[in-house]
Amino acid sequence: MSKRIETKGLRAFFGSFLAVDGIDLTIEPKQVTALIGPSGCGKSTFIRSLNRMHEVVPGARVEGTVLLDGDDIYDPGVDITELRRTVGMVFQRPNPFPTMSIRDNVAAGLRLNGVRRKSELDDAVERSLRMAGLWGEVSNRLDRPGASLSGGQQQRLCIARAIAVAPEVLLMDEPCSALDPVSTLTIEDLIVDLKDEYTIVVVTHNMQQAARVSDVTAFFTIEAAGEPGRLIEVGETSKIFTKPDDARTEAYITGRFG
């Protein structure tokens, strides 16, 4: 069900500004890959290039190759809507549809994909909320607005919405940065559980979080202001955090810069 992602010579631009340069990275299925590095090094830009969200910004473009199980997602014939169903995304701040109920938030993507039968929608809503660890908390109030939930619950609702359409990759851009410590731990446990089903990529500034949830860690940085972000080192998380190959990785992880 999950898919492998490979980027080759990936370069991402905002107009004439080169934001990330020359990224060669393989992201394996059924693993959590954490992207770490200082602010402004292109982590979020990179992750958004993996489902073509980057090009939503006017003037933004990508060069190089992004392969999803060997297929180039930037090929002119690619259906972008289908791509973003396959490669789902959870953003930094919870963004439930404020006027929709909890049930309708989860079912929204399914309805866009043509699912109309109530029984099918109800089954998918329950399954997705269970996978997101939220069913027990909301099963008796599915008609209440999604925005009525706490911040941590809203983020799990957004995860349920993302997985309801049966993606094969989940991209998470700092999914816990706006949450309290208890909600953060809940989301971290959920990420670990979900990797059995999905390829997961997580952007995080929290070193402890990367160490807790990821199998592989990739370190990005910028050499100087105005320079593009580059991938410095990637490897098993245990190695990156205990014996990295590059001195810049060690300096960042130990808090000496960034």
C-alpha cells in the first residue's frame, strides 16, 4: 500500500530564488523519515514538492525528478488531484473545515472522489477516526463542528481526513508545533502506529521528537544567508543522533548552531 519516493537533483524555486538545491533522497515505504535542520533551510519547501503543493505558490517551480514508485510526479500527464490523494498532507496548524461537522470533515475527500453511499461513508469515517485514535472521543458527537475540538483533537481529525481517502504516503509539516506536550505525545504515538500502513515524512524542529518517531533522519542546512538549502546527511536515526558523519550534523543536533 505504501510507496517509495526518490528525488534526483531536486531544485525548488520561488521566482528566481533557489530555495533548495540538488536534493538526492530515497524515502522508503513503511518507515518514518524525519527532516531536520535550521529554519529557512528548505525542509517545508522540499516536502511540499513531493505532492506538488509547492507549485500552488505563484512563480514557484521545481527542477529535477521526483519518482513515486518509479513514476515521475511532474510528468505533464499526471493527474494532480489523484497525486494529492495518493500523497496526503497534514499541515503545521490544524485546519479542519470550520463550518463542517466532525463527520463531514472526514468524509469531505471521499465525497470529492465520488463516494455517495451513506453506509460506505459512515464506515470510512469510523475506520479513519479509529486509525487516528479519535473515535472513542468523538463517536457520540459526530455532528458537532470540527472546530469545536481541542487543538490536539483537531490535528488528529485532520489526519483522519487525510487517511480517509486511502493515501499511500503521508507528509507531515511540523504537525505538533502548535500543540501542548500531551497532545504532541498522542500524535507521536499515532505516527509510529501509522507507519505500518504508510510511507511517512515528518518535518520537525524537535530533535527529541525526531529521535522518538523516525527510522531515518535527513539533515538539511544552509551555508549562509541567501544560499539554498541542501541535504547534508541522511541515515538511520540512531546513527545520525549518536555518530553522524558530518560535523555540521553533529553541531546542529548538539545545539551548537541552528
